[in-house]
Amino acid sequence: MGVPLDPEFLNFLTSHRTQLETSGVPEHFWSALYRKLCSETFDSGGTFSFARLQDDEGEESELVVVLSKPNGLRATDPEGIYLCDHAWTFRPDAAKTILECNGALRERLAALMDLASSDVDEVLPRIWRYAQTYSLGLTEIEDSLPVWYIVDELGSRISHSRSPNFRLVPLYHHKNKQTYSLLFPIEDIEENSVVTRNYIEGPPTDEETARALLLPWYDFDFRHIDFHQEEPDEEFFQGGRHLETMPGYKDGGDGEGPAMSFVRDRRLKVFTDYRVLQENLTRDGRYEVTTNFDEADIVWLNTHFKDFAEFQGECPEKMINQFPFEHILTVKDLFAVVSRRGAPKADDLTTYPQWIATTFNLRTELPKFVSYFQRRADANLDNHWIVKPFNLARSLDTYISENVEFITRVATTGPKIVCKYIVDPVLFNRAGVGKVKFDIRYCVLLRSVRPLKLWVHKKFYLRFANKPFSLDDFHVYEKHFTVMNYADDITMENMLCDEFVQEFEQQNDVRWENVEGKIFAALRELFQNAVKMAPPRGIGDSPQSRSMYAVDLMLEWDDGGIQPKLLELNWAPDCKRACEFYPTFFADVFDALFKDDLSSGNILELL
């Protein structure tokens, strides 16, 4: 009969088993790990030591970790797991501020990095060679974002190898409310062997991508790689996406049929889970909100809907506020692919179309991005980039950098795109503040796919930065970002579009109608690209579908003129401010989409 397990150890396993299994910590280490965590035992000193090796020419290397334990270490030794403390835990956007304020931390990091100076400008660029990351996976989005950390002197000195003999993985200890790194062998190690780990653990990648991920440590040249991008295959558009059905088919085929519309003089009933719509649509009595799905004429959801075949069969008289496969425009990586569909390729470093920033998918195009980055550096062109996650809003987990080491490291923290940062934006002179960045949001209405019918609400709205723009201090949110309506302690500038146009024309000596004409031309081309190809590469036709999207854009000075840059297209946008500024906003949108009624004068036909 076996010895019963300690109840506290069982509680530990209940809380930590998922972490241990996900991180690949062998089970024979778990008991010793539990004991070392409980007593916070850091006993690596008797097993490891530091040494400087010499190369063939007698030059000494950086400090490395060697196994100093007599007779070596077996991978099956149940005691062979060691705790490493974390020297620093931080978020990238706060790193510079923390280093500026903490001299002791700077000195420790400088020593760990073999730097002669602990100056912020010396330490900060090198942290990405040492920083590692984890995510706690909590419910709140802000709390689940990647956390960066630098492990202690032992962990930070471990050398890289694609065939390592150790692993180093993070573990959050719930009882201590602290994160440690766990160092353990994955093969038998002889005494005096150099301890190594793989710096780029993760799913298998092609060799060029692996080399790109190693750029913080190795000076690889990628200029031989063609940076021009090709249209991905159909599998790319389906990978990781929820399968959708088309009306008339159950297998994702493309259905067509006569477009529906309701008579103009009938009061329509709307089923919706969107509170702003519930509160604003019924102001003038043209529409009624109902909680009874069966009696609704219009279904307006704030959650994604996928089964249009079932909707056609069970609700043939209803309309819905979504199109099949519209995510090809609302997911950032696909938005970039669709935007450049059919665009020419230049012989120089210019990319097309000019109405989007040069964009690379860091998951699938990292070597191409590095090639383009290195070529721009050779040409002395600006190399500031903005890194964005595919599916997060409000500028979360978004960073601006000209450090390719950081960009390649952040590429490992989840699906990301990298876009050329607009370094010469058209600015707006705010009274009492100065010249600030701003972006513009238009609400675009998709009436049908075949034929393509596209409208835009003429009343756009604006978002302003709170601090004057300059090409520095990229960690200062209120200088470089414009989304200010999600934090209680940040002021938000509101301005009606008509007032903005008057001020804009005076400040820049241009006619707004010329700028807006370029914006609308870009929107036409974007949606024409989106319906060129059948699903899953393009938006699917559905007679019962209508949709409203918000397009966010900025303006850039380009050869003396103004060039709009479309940033992204958002599904189910927050229209609270639009309703505050323009009380008939939703009624105008619904009249156009569901009654083909443009009599409000606020809806302009683009296509």
C-alpha cells in the first residue's frame, strides 16, 4: 500500500497542474518543486557556477552557466529542478519610466548585461535579449495581456542552443502570489558542461522564421529575402476561424437571391442586445425595440453570427446586421491582405495601395518584415513601426518601436501585425494644448454584395491626442494614441465634424471636400477588393444581411499633399458618442439599410 499523499501537496496540484502540464514540467519533479516553493529554497548554488569560455583565438566569451555538480545531473533526478527569481517584471509601455526612476534596478541590469554604464539609453534597448514573457490568462482583457520579466542572474546567463540540455519556464505560485522560473534538465548532463536552453521555444517554424526570432542575439542578414507579399491561399483565410454557412448551402457555398427591403411606412420591430441602440433607436417612433425574437423584423446583434443557412431556413422574413465572412475586413491581418489585393508592386521600397500603411503579419511574414526593415535602414529611411494584436481594440497590447529586437520578441506573444508608423501626420492645433494627432471615424453601411451597394454616414466623429505630437517618448500614451474614452482619469476632447472642418481648412489651407474625396475613394476600393473573390476569401452575399462598420483613419502629409491612411475596420462599433452628437444617427442608418430610404440627407452613396 502506497504512502498517502500530503493533502497540501494535492491542493498544490489542483491549483497548478494545468500550468505544469502546459509548460511541460515532467511529473517526477513536482514533489521537489512543491517543497522548494513552500520553503522558497533557491539551491542552485551547489549545482551551477559561472565561467568565461575561450574561443579558438583565446578570446573570452560572455559569462556562461556550467554544471558544477560532481558526477553530473541525470534528467530523471527527482530533485533536479531549481527555482530562479525574477529580477524585474514590467509592461513594455512602462519600462522606460521605471528604469528612469529606479537606479538600483538599472545598475543590476547593467551588471547582468555586462554593460559599463547603467544609463537608461544603454540598458533599455538591450532588455529584449533577456526579457521573457507569460500571460496569466485572466478574465479581464487588461489583466490577461502578456507580462514581461527578466529572470535572475543565473537564468539570464544561460546560453542558447537549438538542441538544449535544460528548459527554463515560468510558473505562477498561487499561494505566494509570485512568479518564478523553473530550471530543469531534459537530458543527462556531465560535470563542467555548459548549460543551454532554447531561446525560441514554441511551435515549429521554418528556418528563416527561426533565424528572424533569434535576431536579438545574432546579427543575421535577411536582405536576400523578397519582401513583396503574395495573396495567401484559401487555407489561410480559414485557419483558426469559425466555419460559416451561406444561405442556400450548408457547406459554405455562395448563395444569391433578391435583396430584401421593408416598406417605408411600416413601424419595424428590432431585437437587439446592444444597449445604446435600445436607448436611441426609438426616439422618434420610427422603430420599436422588442425582447421577443420571433416577432422581430430586424435582428441587430453585438455578438458574431455564423450560420446564415439556418437563419434563412428558420427566419426567412427577418434581416440581420451581419454578412457572411465579413471578418476578412474586421480582423487586422486579413484587412491588410484584402486592402492590397491587386495592388502593383514597386521596384523600390514603396508599397501599395497608398491608403494603407505598409503592413506585415508577424506570424507568417516575419522574415519579409525583417528584410524590408533592413533595406529601409540601408536607405536611411525612417523605421518606426507600430505593433498591434489581431483582435484587440482600444490600443491594448500595442507598441511603437524602431527596435527590431523588440519587434521580433513581441511577435512571440500572440498573433500580431506590424504597420509602418505615420511619422508625419496631419496635426490639429488644439487651443491650449498645441498640435496633436487625431483620427477620424466614419460609419460605413454595406447594403448588399451583389450588386455592391455601399453608403457612408456623412457625420464623422473625431478622436484627439491630449499632448503635442513629436517623434519621441513613444511610451507616453496621450501623445501617440487617440483613444481616450476608456479611462476615467484621462480627459477627452469632443468636437462636432462641422466645427472640425472649418478649423481644419483654416489651419491647413486645404478644402475638406478634396480630402474627403480621397477617403471615399479608398473606401470604394477597399470594399471592391472585399467582394472580388468568393468566400472564404471575400464577403459572402446574403439577401437578408445588412451591416454597419466603423472605419478609423488618419491623414498623412505626402509630397506636400494629404494622403488618408485607413487603419482598421471595426464591426459592431461603439456608437454612444455618435448618438450624443447626432440624435437621429441610428434612425438614419436603419432607414437606409432596411428601407432604402436616404431622405435624411445624412447618408451618402459611395457605390
